[in-house]
Amino acid sequence: MGIKTELETAQPTAMKERAAATGEAREVADRRLLAIRGALGALGEAETAGKERRELDDAEQLAIVKKEVAKREQSAAIYDEANEPERARDERLEADALRAFLPAETSEADIRAAVEQIIAEQGLAGQGGRAIGVVMAELKTRFENFDSRAASALVKELVA
């Protein structure tokens, strides 16, 4: 089952939870429903982009939902800088709601072990920029969901 199907299944439940909730729980339920609707909208836009409507594969759906999470995290950081803590909290609630639909992120220890293995297997120690691209491409084939920024920083550290 793709992420889109999971979101479509979760939407009516989120609507019921929102209707039944009060106070702070209602705000959280509101944000969850908004996040689900936003992600479904982004998926729908991607399906209809171009001349013909097309079905997105699981990897494309995953990438879009990850992008939606990243957008909300960026917005939260901007609101933090603007001293708008309530808006930042709302954005983080939405990001967390969408994160629940993503596969578990690969641990930092697993990424470190894989990076070290790739560097050793391909003799990339001390090769700098070229090595970063090679290692990151290999990580993408090995792991479905990982923090690419943290992995990139780790690769830079280990190939230097």
C-alpha cells in the first residue's frame, strides 16, 4: 500500500478525531487533518502535472511526502526566528503528523557503518568531492529513508 492510500485511509479517521476532540487535542487533530489534506493535495498535483494524469510509484510518493515534511520544518524554523512560537509549533505538529506515514528513518549508526563500508570497498578515502557523490548515490540504493544532510556531513568528515 502506498503512502497516498494510507493518507486517504487516514483522512476520514482524522476528521472524526477532530470532531470529537476539544481544547488542545482539537488543535493537534486540526493540524493532523491539515497535514494529511496538504500532502494529498501535493500528491494530486504531481499526478496531474504534465499532459496526462499518471499514477505515482511508491518512491515518488515517498519523495513528495518527505518534501512536505521538509517544507513544514523550514517554516517552523522561520517562525522561530520571527519569534512566532505558536505558528512554529503548528508547523511542527503537521510535520510530525506526516512523518508518521513515512517508513522508519535509518539510524545514524547504520548510516555510519554503511558509509565506512562503501569508502573502504571503493577506496574513496581522501578523495573529497567525488567520493561524496559516489557514497551518497550508493546510500540511496541501500536505504529507503535516511537523513541525507546528516549523511552528507558524515561522508565529508570520513573522506577528508
